[in-house]
Amino acid sequence: MPLTRSLSVTSLTGLEDWDDELDLENTVLFEVAWEVANKVGGIYTVIQTKAKITSDEWGENYFLIGPYFEHNVRTQVELIDPPNPAIKRTIESMNSKGCKVYFGRWLIEGSPYVILLDIAATAWSLDRWKVELWDSCAIGIPWYDREANDAVLFGFLTAWFLGEFAAQSEEKPFILAHFHEWLAGVGLCLCRFRKLPVATIFTTHATLLGRYLCAGSVDFYNNLENFNVDKEAGDRQIYHRYCMERAAVQCSHVFTTVSQITAVEAEFLLKRKPDVVTPNGLNVKKFSAMHEFQNLHAQSKGRIQEFIRGHFYGHLDFNLDKTLFFFIAGRYEFSNKGADIFLEALARLNYLLRVNQSDLTVVAFFIMPARTNNFNVETLKGQAVRKQLCDTANSVKEKFGKKLYESLLVGNLPDMNKMLDKEDFTMMKRAIFATQRHSFPPVCTHNMLDDSTDSILNSIRRIGLFNSGADRVKVIFHPEFLSSTSPLLPVDYEEFVRGCHLGVFPSYYEPWGYTPAECTVMGIPSISTNLSGFGCFMEEHIADPSAYGIYILDRRFRGLDDSCTQLTSFLYSFCQQTRRQRIIQRNRTERLSDLLDWKYLGRYYMYARHMSLAKAFPDNFTYEPHEPTAAQGFRYPRPASVPPSPSLSRHSSPHHSETEEDEERYDEEEEAEKDRQNIKPPAMAVVGPVPEWRKRSKKGSVDTSNASTSSNASNASTPTNPSSPSDLSSPSSSILEERN
């Protein structure tokens, strides 16, 4: 089924027609989410990174509403008195009636105001509010679903707060409330049921039913129109949650999703086509390292190599300078996140590297938190052995250096036979004997609680990747979040990503995909799919994604085995690149950062707010909907020089020699300048002074004195395609037999 476009989402330049100004003087924005100052998922990253650009736009009229958890407040929030009199009166009124409402600043970039609602303090009202929810919305919540109960408490407190704020405001402001995900959706439904003067936006970052269906091994995207949604939700015992989500979608003035692929999903599962697609961005400045990112890659890679030396002690029969680090990270959803197809592709890659007698080694990391009880003893021993060897080498080196210095000081060349004595050789022999091990290096760094039923470990047993000496692909499963304080792998996630060569995210269900986006802004190539929001977004805006280190795997129109074969080709082709080619590709990848910056992507949220205000307050705000034309938008052109990465669609040609590759025409500054010309200046986005959109008077007249006309349409054209790039050899499509 083709992907249909929602309003004004063809590209970053697709919103030129609404580049007017909004008067925010008497308008207040509340952003409501369970993840405000509460890190439990990807929405936390969305809100945290977007806070700076939203604060710059709305100033003192921007407030975030979330749940109160003491352990989060201690480290993330500075509690203060509300500077806004209406907010202060609202909090005092609610607290006097048995609630506990807290106000402070979230200690992140932008320092936005946060209003935290203590749901535990009002748990005594749960039964009464459940009855009201049933009477008003016909949604029944079972007693055993704690998460749904929390959503009810949070929703009623949010609606209470918004209604009280409207009542306590002397000059009635225009209130805009933006709700994220079903956990906040009850509050939106109540705002509409109680007819509060609030303009509402609802954003779904992933549909509940979609996530469950994809985890059930069904052909999801090709059968969207055939699902009996009520039955499917009931069979999975999430019907009440589904009703909460669907009710919020239907009640909102404006409904948005984070990607075009999720927009199609929502149209069939939630029965409403999104009004706007709001792609997720990042605060690129946080990751920006200018020309230092290549040095940071080398430094972080050195940290990972130290871990590898300890993990593979006794079996370190491969050259670390010819070792590539691949990784997959995220929530432990074996099929949805593509861990199944990644493991199968690694088995095929191992076969290819062995039969071609490659001297390259691949170490694949799986960073997916799972249930464990402690570190693996053998893994900890490996790091201890490595440290002991390092201490022994340093001790011998100091003694050798001292004797060498003394010999040279008296004018004699050293006698190498006397530089090391028997004690030194004994110490080194003992250190060598300590590195002997009779088992393969462990695949998992921890002791799993459900070892026999773990999906990743069972797949590794099936494909036989046990880190043997004959394997050219090694696997390390690290089932917890990375931390710089870990005794095993003391690096944080950002440092780890910078040290790897390729991120692999072959997800089947990925509404957006922050992991490949983070790889991109750090200059690390990645593999994503045409079923992920990130993959579709990059495919739309880059003429040749693979040349920029963005590999798009087809999981929509291919079977599992064909997709696995394509993924194997990507991995094998990447392994064939020279070091120089990888450096060129990382430079190109890092240049895509501006494409993912909130300075640009924040404009979609601006448009959604404008539309919501116009729908809720038509006498005061207006907008002109339009359908994008085919000519709108821009795409990064193919690089002028020969790309370092092959594409399966290109013609076959012989592999260049090392000498020929070193003579490729490549001008970094020339390419970078051409790429910069394809991005609008930041001034066209939401930075600068507080914008003022058109505001219609109650008589209906429109003030157009400040309306601006976009002059950047010429930047939206797609550049012509330069000469066809060369190809590198790729493996046969029939490497292994199809899986049963």
C-alpha cells in the first residue's frame, strides 16, 4: 500500500506558505507527557532536546506537566515559587484540596518550567475518577493494570490543573495543551468533555496496537486495512489502553505522528489520518565536535579496544587494527528492533569473510537491557587479567628503561642479553600462563536470569557464533545500559557510539529511530530500514543515502530472507572499504547533522500549534491549509567524488586497487560547501526574536503587515545527478539456505 502524504510534510521547505507570525503575548503552552523529568523511553529524548527551541519561542509562557517522582526531582529539578500569579494561585488551590503539585525548573538546556503532579497523593480518588471516565467516555479500566490506573490519575490531575488555571487567570489567555502518548491522553479527553477553553494537540510516537501486532510475527504493514482492531486489542488484553489512545486521537483538535510510516499505521489502527507529521529532532549542538569528531572516534575506539583485549584474552589471535565494531542498541524487542535479522546476517557475513580468507574481524555488540543477576565471572576475570598483563609490562618496561638509560649515560651500547634478568623472564612467563584459557570467550557479559529462553542467546546457539578462533565475526551481548562507572566497560553510550564503525538498526517496527539519528550527528554510519521513520525521512531528503553512510534496508516489500541477504550485502560491502573510504564516509555522515536539528524540524511543531489554535479559537487565529506540490522539497545531491560505499542498484564494476582508491577525486571542503547550500539558514526556522503570527480581529479583518514571504524556493530544487559511482563486489543472494 503506498505511503500517502499528510499536510505539508514533503520536506523542510514544505511549510513556506505559513511562515507568518503568531502573537504569543496572551497565549500559554502546556506540554503534557509522562516522560517530563522522568526517563523511561524515547519520548524523554524528544521533550528534553526540544525544550530549548520551544523555550526560545514561547519564553515565560511555556510549561511542561509531568508526574512527580522524588528520586527524579532530587537530581533533575530545582523547585521554586511560580513567577506566574495565575499558576501560583492554581497550585495553591489544588494543594488546599488534597493534591500535591510542585513547580520548578527542569535542569536541562533551556531550563523550562515544570509542573509535577503527585499521583500517589491522590490515589484515594482513583475509584471515583474511574466511574467518571466510564460515564463520560465509556472506557473501563481493570483494577490490575497499574500503568493504566496511573494514566487515569495523571489525566484527571492534568485536566483539573488546566481547568483551574483557566478559572484563576484574570485576563483569559489562549491555552494550548500538547499531549504526548496514551499515558497523557485521558487529560485531553477530559478537556474536551468538560468543554475547557483549551486548544489541544495529541502526538502518538508509536501506536499501542501496532507495537503488539509487530511483536506477534505478522505481516503488519501489508495487512493494515484488514485488522479487526477491537478484536486484536481484546485478544492482547490491552483493549482499555487502546480505547484511551483512540479516544485521545479522536478528541484532539490536531493529531500528529512522528513519521510518515506511523501516519499510515495510525490511519488504519486509530481511524484518523494525522493532520501534521512532526519528525523528531536532536539538539545537534550537544553532539557537535566540528573537525574533532574524527579524533573522538579514534579515542573512543581505543577504549573499546582495551575492553576487547581483556574479553578475548587467550584468544586474541586477530589484529585489532583490522577489526570493525558494529552495534545494535535499544529496547529489548527481539523482532521489532531487528535483532533476529541482524544475527542471521552476522552468520552469513562470517561465512563470507571465512571463504574469502579475509584478515578482517568484526565484533558485533548487542546493547539491549535484559534481566540479569550479576556480571559474568569469566568476563570480569578477563579485565583483571588484562590489567595484570599491563602492570607486568609496565614494570618490565621501567626496569628496562632504567638500565638502558644508565648504559647510555656512561657511553656504552647496551648488552641486550643483560637488560632483562631471569626474574623478569619469570614474571613475564607467569603473566603469559595466566592468559591461558580452555573455553571460548563468553558471548554474554552477564549472568542471565532466563538463559535457556533468552531470544538472543538461543539464536546465537542456533547459528553457532561462539567466538571461536575460526570465526571472523565475534558477538558480545551486553544486557544493560552503558555507564562510565561500570567496572566492565567504563564508557557512556555517547562515547561508545563514537568508537564504533557502524550502527545496525534493521527494525521492523520503529516509528522514528533515535539510535540511527544519534549515530548520524556523531558522524557514525548506520543501517536503518524503510519501515522506520528515520529511514523514510533520510531516503526522502538524500538522493544517495548510502554515499552519506545511511544504508536503507528494504523490509516493506521483501521477505525476511531477501531482507537478510540485503543486510548481509551492506555489512560485507562495508567490510570491504579501506580506512580512507571510511573516513570520507564519516565526514559525509556528520554533515547531515543539520538535517536533524530542532532548529529546522521544530517548524512542524510550530505549524501544529498554529493549526490547533485556529481550530479552537477561530475568531482570533487563522491558518490556510494547503497541499504540497510535487516540486516542493529538496534532496541532498550525490557527492561529486566517487562515494566510498556501494549500492546494490548500481552497475557492477571491478574492485579498485588501494592505489587507485587513494587517487579518488575528493575535496572535503568543496563537498561540505555544496551540502551546506542545501540547508536553509537557521534564521528561517524558529531562532531569533519571539515570532508574531497573523491574528484576526473579532470583526474578521486580517493583519498582514508583518507577513513574510519566503524567498528560498530555489533552494528546494533537486540537483542533477553527477557521474555514476563505482561499485564494490557484493555477496551472492544465495549465501545460505532459507530459514524454515
